[in-house]
Amino acid sequence: MGTAPPTRPSTLDTALLRQLRLAKDAMDREWAEPLDVAAVAARAGYSRYHFVRLFRGVYGETPGRYLARRRIERAQDLLRSANLTVTEICMLVGFSSLGTFCTRFKELTGTTPTEFRARARRTGAPPIPGCFLMFWAGGFAPGRQTGERPGSGRGQQFSRRPPDAPPPSVTSGNHSRDAPEDVRHEGART
């Protein structure tokens, strides 16, 4: 008989989650480096086997699969914006084999890197993620979580862009600086 698929632990220990998150953060920081699962597992305080099993149970994929997905996401960004060959991008994002890179890329995106780049050039820049908009507009600043000005009364809406900020221009350049000109907080109360 086959083995049962890993299941998410019913009661997750916060220490376990913290250790797994630290390991995941380390993989995010060192995404272009070769993955040494045993070293990452040791950082988290687990054996290689136990770490892979816990990681899959909590995040739904193995550490290797997670890192490959993150590398492909970075490759997509480079294919959209950088004037580099597919081989250069393959090496920059941490793959050592162009064949493996192209196979993984197609598995995860449904298209080859070259087709992805051609489509990105035809359709233009991708939409700016909401987290960048909120960060740019000051939505994550302490005391500005509710969308209200201090002392202004409940529910008063305001523009998140600082009044002295120049109007942004949305281009195909660096999207972390760009945002739509009119970013407004849409609260539940009016």
C-alpha cells in the first residue's frame, strides 16, 4: 500500500513554526545559492528528513520545490525587465543547468522563458502589487493603519500619498518606486 500524503499538524507548536519560518527566511535571503537542505534543517534544529516532512506539512511543498518556485519568480521579473539572455538569467537565479531551468520554468508557468519574455514585451509591464502600493503610500507606517488622520474623527477618508510627494509616473521601469497617482484607502465606514 502507498504511504499517506503528509498532513498539516492539527496543533502547530509556535516554536516549530518559528523555526520553520526562520529556515524559510534564510532560503529567501540566499535564494541564488545552492540549496543544502541538511544545513537549512540544522539551522532550524531538525534532521534533514524531519525538516523536509515538517516543511511539506506546514507549507504544502518541499524546501527544494519552494526554492525552485522562488527562483522562477525572480527569473520572471528579470525576463520582464532585464536585458539579459535566458542563460544569464538562469545562472543569476541559482540554476546551474539551462535545461533544468527551462523545464522547471515551463512546469511552473506553462510557458518557456523565451515565450514568457516575448509575451511580457507585447503586454507591457505587470500590474504593481498592492503591497508595494501600500508601502509607497505610507500604509504601513505606525499610527496610520486605519486610514484616519489622528484626531480627525472616525471614518474620514484621505489620500495615502504624502502631500509633498511628487506625482508618480507608472512606467515599465522600477516598479517599487512607481504607483498610481491616486492611491486612496477604501475603508468600510464612510
